[in-house]
Amino acid sequence: MRIKLVAGNWKMNGTLASSRALLEAVVPALAPLKRANFAVCSPFPHLGLVQQALRGSNVALGAQDVCQHDNGAYTGGVSAAMLADLGCRYVIVGHSERRAVFGDSDELVALKYAAAVRHRLTPILCVGETLAERESGVTEKVVARQLDAVIGHCGAAALERGVVAYEPVWAIGTGRNATPEQAQAVHEYVRGRLAAAGRRMADAACILYGGSVKAANAAQLFAMPDVDGGLIGGASLVAGEFVAICRAAQSSKETVKS
Ligand code: PGA
């Protein structure tokens, strides 16, 4: 049985005051929801405040990136050890914005994934194709390449410790979400790839969908058999939207392994 996970990705938004206000609205509303898991991935400078606001709640703390190194002369870096020390449970690695804007390569993403696992964080590994790649029919090839970089470097055992988020680049922040069927097709492919790579319990793997998830489309996406929840960008900054998406995860049926 897979429990749904909804993780907010606040990206580089907000102030201390707005983050506090957002959590004051979200945390009590999520408290009664016991049948799904929740997290928020905040910007680094807000992690301390968010950690305090989430203390004792059913919402886990996450970060949006991590340095591949554990400590030392890496000015500006934030290590997995530091994130773990702050109480983070999750960290996003390989988000398409990191890949496109900051040049994170498949190899660097694999190193970041490994650093997260070394410090017992759960990496949320983002994969996904651009519009041009989808239109030229290479979606699976791209997703396989991104997964294989991590599998090759970290091995199947490390794979059991993470979450995969399928985020088609053309759906991120565009208002144009993948249809439930498009998401399902890639999620099924990802699960098969994890099984082929030697992940013993690919059936138990948590595979999130991200890209313009909102209250209005969450239930249909989460109803797909291989969609185990969502990584939510823009809508996670609006308390009512995020709470409604979390409620949709809570009410959607748990997937029972066949
Ligand atoms: P979006 O972003 O929900 O705003 O499309 C998702 C993400 O980038 O994780």
C-alpha cells in the first residue's frame, strides 16, 4: 500500500512574515489529515522559522537543493549534514530550474542525491522532459537518462531511500498540467525502470507528479494508479489551494499492490 505524499516547493519566494502567515493557515488545516504525508520545501534562510512552525505537526520539513560535499571550503554551499541538523527530512535534487538555470548536470544531481542519502535525508529526485523533447518522442529516453545517472552512481539500494518526482518542464509554472493519462504513462515507465534497475520494491516506490497541480486538477491526477502524490510549486504558496490539494491526496484511494 502506498501512502500519498504532497510536498510544497516554495521556490525562491516569500519573506519571513509571509512564510509564517502561510504556515499559520496551512498547519492547523492539515492536522486532521492522517491518511497522507505532507511536506514543505522552503528557501534556505526560512528553514529555521519553518522548522519551528512545523514542530509537533504532521508536516515535514524539506529544502530545495543541497551541496554535493559534506563540509569544507565550498563558499555558499549548504550541506546535507546541515539540513539534517536543522530537522529536514526531504531535499529536492535535480529540479528542472536547477538543471536549466544553474547548470546542474545529471552527474551533479547524482552526487547531490548521494549526499542526501548519506545524511539520511529523503531526496526528491526530479526528472522530466522539455516540450521539444516530448514533441520529438524522446520523453522516456530523457527520463531514463536522468534516472540512470543516479542509479549508476548510487546503486539500487540508495534508490529505495528516495522519492521520484516526474515534472514535465513544459508543465511547470505554465498552468498547463500533464493530463492524468500522460502523467500515468510516464509514472508507469518510471516504476518499471526502478524495477529493472534492481530496486526490490519498485511497487512501493513513491512517484510524485509536479507541474501546474492545483485544487481543480489534483483529484484526477492522484486517482491514477502510479501517481503517489504531488510536488506543488505555485499552488503551495496559496494556503487554500495547498490545503485543498492535500485534502485531495487524503481522500484519494491508497494504491493496493497487485
Ligand atoms: P508548479 O511547479 O506547480 O508551479 O508548476 C512545480 C515545481 O516546479 O515543482
